[in-house]
Amino acid sequence: MATMTAPTAEEKPVPGGNDVLVKFDEGIAWVHLNRPDKRNAMSVGLAREMNAVLDALEIDDRCKVIVLTGSGDAFSAGMDLKDFFRATDAISDVERHRAYRETRAWQWRTLMYYAKPTIAMVNGWCFGGAFTPLICCDLAIADEAAVFGLSEINWGIIPGGVVSKAISTLMGDREALYYVMTGEKFDGRRAKELGLVNEAVPADRLRERTRELALILAEKNPTVLRQARMAYKYAREMNWELAAEYLTAKGDQTTFVDVEKGRAQGMTQFLDEKTFKPGHGHYNRDAS
Ligand code: COA
């Protein structure tokens, strides 16, 4: 019987296809929405590819952090209007349900609770439905000249998909309603003021600054990083009493599931060996 050998990193197939392009570098998976001719408008086909890509990257050792961005001069021009209006008007109710389910899966549920950290890198146009994956990534950095817009009011629809819910998690009501009701565009600097992105940087700094941030995340204890992200995201939906119970249990669970035993290492290095001070840096992850 032939013996099977595990493929090397170079031999492993790269997930993605026509509409989603993945490039690996330094533990970062750069995931490009890849319909530049259509300004990366998010079609049903793109949703299917993104679901497959996110599933694959979650268990791919070449990926410690995901950066979600767009090919060409757009992050994404939002939902593909042809696919989601013209085309879905003509198909059965079941097919329409399926199209929406597949879209929600990657844009919201999967990204929001993804096993690995995610950064949205907004490199250009960001409209309507694109706010959902932007907001469901953990962190975001924008080109300061990127153009954002909840344009829907200007042509007869309400903000696409779950955008109204998504913006309410990051923006204040006054600001969110202002842009929902006026459809006015804004740039990356304003997106930073609104809390939609962590930073807005000049275009020629965008990739490097995103890379720096991704590498910081790639260095962390991945189990504790995941637990900390999940704890924050679930606790914000709870009242104080439930959150207190949940977070205590989550802390205990983190100690239990952390194969690196980070807590024990940190304690030993701070309390016994006095080789590490939390206020001055990181514990030594390789010390065990
Ligand atoms: N859905 C479907 N197709 C889209 C699209 C969308 N959301 N956004 C752009 N496209 C298509 C255009 O129809 C055009 O296709 P064509 O070449 O077959 O004619 C192609 O992408 C290029 O777009 P174009 O408008 O020519 O590019 P531009 O650089 O002049 O303008 C935008 C870019 C993003 C400002 C403009 O395309 C736009 O306003 N898009 C719609 C944005 C929007 O309201 N999104 C909300 C959806 S929820």
C-alpha cells in the first residue's frame, strides 16, 4: 500500500477561485474580493467562494491572521445589485433564501465568530452591503481617501442585508441615522472618527501598516487571543449579571484549553523568576 505523506506548505492548494484570491505571506492570509471589473460587488458566486475560503483558512497553518481587502480600486461596491435584485426576483423563493443564507454566512456569522483574528483593509470604494464584512472583522484600517457610503436611500432601498444592525454596533445613533437618511459619502478619516475603522492612513502606508498590525496579532498566543475575542463579542450582548458569570467561566475555560499554558508561564515569569512585567511587554512564550 502506498504511504501517504502530508503535503508541504508549498504543495498545499491555495483556497479561492475566480471571485476570491488568497495570498499567503508571513502567516498572513491576504484575502481579496476579486471582481475588480465590478468594483468587487458581492455576488452569490462570490459568497459561495468566500464560505469555502473561510472554512479552509480556519484550519490552514499558513494562516494565522486574515486580512480582507479588495482587488483593484475598490474594497467592495456592496451587494451585487444584478444578482441580488434582478436575478433573485426571477428565481424561486427557496433559491432566494439560499442565496441570502450563503451571503449572511460569510459576511456576518462566520467572520464575526471566526477562529482566527481578522482585519479589514479598506483600499477604496466601500458601499452598502460592504459595511457588514467590514464591521464583522475584528479590526479595520482604511486608506484615508477611501470613499464610504450608505447610498441605498438615493435609489429606493434600505441599507443592504444586516447593515442597519451592523452599523448600530459601532456608530452612535445620530451618526448612523444621518448617513442612512442622507446617503452622504464620507472618507477614511471620517470613518475613523465614526469608529468604523481603527486607523486611516495614506494610501502608500496602507499595506505596510496593515501588515505591521497583522504580525503583532500573529505573534500572540492564538488560543488566548481567540478566547479574548469571543469573550468580548459575546459578553457585549449580555446583561452585567450574565456577563460576569460567562466571563468567569470563559477565563477558566481558557486556562483549560490553552495548550501553551500561557497563564502559568506568565505567572511564573512575573511572580517567581521576575523576568517579565506585564506593563513592560510580553511574557516569553517559548520558555516552557
Ligand atoms: N452591483 C452590481 N454591479 C456593480 C456594482 C454593484 N453594487 N457596483 C459597480 N458595479 C458594476 C457596474 O455596473 C459596472 O459594470 P459594467 O462594466 O458591466 O457596466 C462596473 O461594476 C464598474 O462600475 P462603474 O460604476 O462603471 O465604476 P466607477 O469607478 O465609475 O464607480 C462606484 C464605482 C462604486 C462609485 C459605482 O460603481 C457605484 O456607485 N456602485 C454602486 C454602489 C452602491 O450603491 N452599492 C450599494 C449596494 S448594497
